[in-house]
Amino acid sequence: MKKSITPWAFIPTLYLAEGLPYIIINAVSTVLYADLGFENTQIAFWTGWLYLPWILKMFWSPLVDAHGTKRRWLLGAQLAMAVLFLALALLCAVNAFSFAAQQNNLTFFTLSLFGFLAGAFISATLDIATDGYYLLALTPVEQSKFVGIRTIFYRLAMILGSGALVSAVGLLRPSLSGALNWGALFAFLGLVFAAATAYHYRFLPRPAGDKPAHAAGGPAWGQAFGSYFTQKNMLYILLFILLYRLGDALLEKMVPLFLLKPAAEGALGMSMQSYGLIKGTLGLGAVVAGNLLGGWLLGRYGFKKCIWPFAVILILPNFFYAYMAWAKPGLSVVAALITLEHFGNGLAMMAFSVFIMYVSQGKYKTSHYAISTGIMALGMMVPSMLSGHLQMRLGYETFFMVASIISLVTLAVIPLTGKIQTLEETEKAFRAHTMRLEDGN
């Protein structure tokens, strides 16, 4: 890697570019379909399938390891993402007049869902390449220093995508009708990713270690999966990855619908402008603060001491939404609770990011990281698909109460982390280089 290029020149932009497609495809798509009049069950079930590429990416991640460089893979994925968003913009424009005359346009729903699914495969590949590039382009010391920075900018992308961009769609409504405002959003995203591709082509270093891990794809598959699933305490690792975010998975599809759907349906009836502004301002600051504090606490006290309080903080939002569904509080209370949710999520997800990094080591670290995040996606997909059906049967108030109880499962898997030897061994290795995980200071 060229010494003249600091990681500050590309780590923030890489992880902004990695986070934006994920949140647009898995969360903003939910807002789009809710805005255009589709039912909760339909939205949650079909958008839940969009997690599938993040589950399956573990099966093609060895190909990314085995063929070409991570730099080339991520540049190609960013360019493909630009093309995909521009295609979605065109689809919205073509169908705008149909929506003006008819809600619940199933042709648009089907075509756009396939578009989002194609984007999900591209985004999952971008994840593999970006995370692999991070492990190759940075030294172990730099990895420790920038793990917090990369998490912050990934989370920033998610908050900006679900906050500021959604608010912008709401602001466009007086001048653009139907799906045209969403088309404008996708056109903007297409241009952003075209610019990101050009920027990274110019500024990304070419690490000496960024080479195919194996000459042939077949052996790479076997070695990558074999080395991952033969780790010590593999069952405990799997249970933690699958269940740590169970409560979060139940909320992901339902929270936007609960906040934005009409009050007559038992929801809060918030405007898209208010929703976006809360997410993109208070939520943005809260998640950054949570990431920074989480990184500092992990660096100072270690994973095992932090995981219990972080897990408790992670499940609290389920109880927040149970309260909001029951009490229907005013906008200021809702804003405060959403802000606390994002702060706690910023803390808790730092621990999860460190866990994934610690169990993704060795020659096939890129594949190991992809396998871990693929397993996590499976843990998110199934609960999110079922959440719409549960909510329609139970109503928002009972649904969030049930989700709160189910989220307590997270606390049951925390003791398992104390039995995973890899965590302690890897943490000691990282601490041999640095005591900080939170930033580049």
C-alpha cells in the first residue's frame, strides 16, 4: 500500500458506499411500499426475502477470494449499483402515472422487488469485497484503530439512507406526485454511486496482499468453509450470531410501518418529513455517539466485560415501541425514544462488529467474514418475514409486547460467549498492538 495514502482518505467513503445499498434495499423499500399503499403482511413477507443474498453470499465469497483482487471486485460492484439505481429510477418514472390512478400496483411491486433483489446480490458482493479489502489494505494496528471508524460510517450511511433521504422524498411530494419522488431519489443514488466508483478508482491503494487466495475455485470453497466451521466452540459462535439481534430483526420491518401508517390503523401516523428528520438528525448524532462510546468501552474493558450491558441496551427498544403503541405519545417523546434507540444500537452493534472480526481470521478471513454476516442475515430474515403476519393478527400494541418478550432470548446466548476461546485469544493478539478499538487516535 502506498504510504502517501492515509486510510482516512478511503475508509469513510468505502463504508458509506457499503451501508447505503443495504439500508435502501432492506428498510427504505419498506417505506416506499408503505407510502404507495401496500399492506403490512405483503410488505414484510416479500421484502424479508431481500435478506437472501446476504445469507447466500457465504457460498460465493470464496470465489471473490479466489478470483481477481478485492479492489477490482468492489469497484465493479459500486458501478453495478449505480446502474441498478438508475434502472429503478426509470421504473418509478414509467409507473408514476399508474400509481396516480391506482394504488397497490402489483406489476410495479413485482418489477421493483426483482430490482431490489438484484441490488441485494450486488450489495452483498460489495460487502464481501469491501470487508476483505479492509483486512488486506490495513495493518493489524490500523484495523484496530479504524474498526470504530468503519462502523460509524457504515451506520451513518444507514441513518442517512433511512432518515435524510426519506425526508427528502417527503419534501418532494408537493412538486412530484406518485412514484416520481421515489424515482428522483433513485436517480440521485445512481449518480452518487457513479461518483463513488470514480473516486475509489482514483484513490484506493493497491495492497501487495490483494491477490487471489487460491488458483482454483473448488479447493478455495472447501478450505474456506472447512476452516470456518471447524473452529473451536463453533456451536456457540453460531448461536450468538443467529440470536443476538433477534429483537432487532422483529422490529426492522415493523418500526417504519408503525411510525408512518395512519393512526386509524393503530399506528402513529407520522409524516415522512418528521420521520426522516428525527432519523437523520437526532438519530444520526445518537448512533455516532453510541459507536464512539462503544468502541472506547470495548477498547478499555474488553469484549467480555462489555457484552452484558450492551445486550441489555440492544433489547430495550422493543419495550420502547410497546410503550409507544400503548400510550400513543406526542412527537417529542417519540423523538426522544428513537434517539435513545439509535444510541443503544450504536453501542450494541460495536460489540457485534468486534465479535465478527475476532472470529474471522486466517488465510480465508474475507470468506469467514462473509460466512459470519451471512449467518447473521439468516437470523434477521426469518423473524422479519414473520413480523408482518404477526402484527396484522395481533395489532401493533400486542405485537410489540410479544416482540419484547422474545427479545429476551438475546440475554440467554450471552453466557455462551464466555466459552468461546477464539475471542479471548484474538483479543489478546489485538491488544498486543493497541488498547484502542474506537478510533484512529
